[in-house]
Amino acid sequence: MADKKIKILLAEDDSFIQKAYKDGFERKNFDVLVAGDGEVAINLMKSNKPDIVLLDLIMPKKNGFDVLKEMKSDEDLKNIPVIVLSNLGQDSDVDKCKTMGAVDYLIKSDYSIPEILEKIKEHI
């Protein structure tokens, strides 16, 4: 089990952020799946069962709140930890996500890739 790569699903519609995070996580030997919108994120979760999901809130087709709600109502997906990674920093958004089942809420601009990796390790 020790050699099994941790599988991260990155649900993020910004291609620059996708590439930066994907490269950073892969350099640390994580397996990274990328979804550019909420529908793709749900489909990838169902087909790949990631160990953790990094979820942006503002995405096309389904936003992060919708994805989180759908995950938590799905028996196969509800136990996958979700870290919300967003630029929305209002307390109401943070509280809403935590109430909906997210294990953490990070403001993108406040965390470097190594810091995000530490958070991932805390929650797996």
C-alpha cells in the first residue's frame, strides 16, 4: 500500500491554475485528474474514485456547491474528502461549504502548492 499514489481530483476551470497545481502535485508523486467543470468532475469521481477532491466553487455547468451537494448525496462518493479551493473568501461561503461536508476551505491566493499538499496529507 505504501507505493500506491494518492489520487487527487482537481476541479478547476482556470487552465493556468490547473497546470500549475497539476505540475506541482505530480512532482510530489501524486496522481492528478483534472476537471474543467462540475459535470466532468462528478463523472471523473464516479469512474476513478479519487482519494481527495480539490474543488473550485466558480465553474461552468455545475458550480462547486452543486458538485459538493451531489457528492454528499451519492453513497459511492460521500466519503471522499473535499477541500474547497476558491477565491471566494466570505464567511458565508466558508460556513456553507463546511456545513455541506467539505473538510477544509482554502483561499487560493493564501496558499502555496506545498501548503496545499500539507493540507491534503492532513485529510487523507
